[in-house]
Amino acid sequence: MSYSTIAISQRDAALLDRVASAIAQEQKTKGEELNPYLIITPMLWSVVTSADVEAAYASALAADNPNPGGDESVITDGMILSIVQASWPV
């Protein structure tokens, strides 16, 4: 795990948008009408500090991927969704 990778990934606009999209879909399935950006901060930190996401992001950076947070072959929607669901506020 690299704090540098985590710091870079938490500022990745494409990854932020993907996490917000996952939150919005989860809100819809739960019948909630909230703005996903109201809970994005804790969710984003849960995603970027997850070992599998951090490792995938670091690997993409090492391979000079220009868009690791937006590249679904690096961080899959399933990876994001599972972390969002597990981190959902009670």
C-alpha cells in the first residue's frame, strides 16, 4: 500500500464520478432521494484505501495509464459497488 497512490487516486475526477454514480444507484435501489455528493467523502476514502483498488491503481500508474480512475479494466464497477455497499451508512 502506498499513501502516495491513495492521495493521487482520491483526487482522480473520473474515479470520483464513478463512486458518485455507484452511490446514486444504491440510493435509488434503497428508495432514498439524496444527493450522492453528501456521502461521497467517506465512500471515496473507503474505495481508494481498499487493498485491491489501491493495488490496481498503483499498477495502472506504473504502466503509465493516463486515466486509471476512469478505466474500467483497471478498477471495475463491481469493485466500486462492493465497497460502496459494504460501507453504506446505517
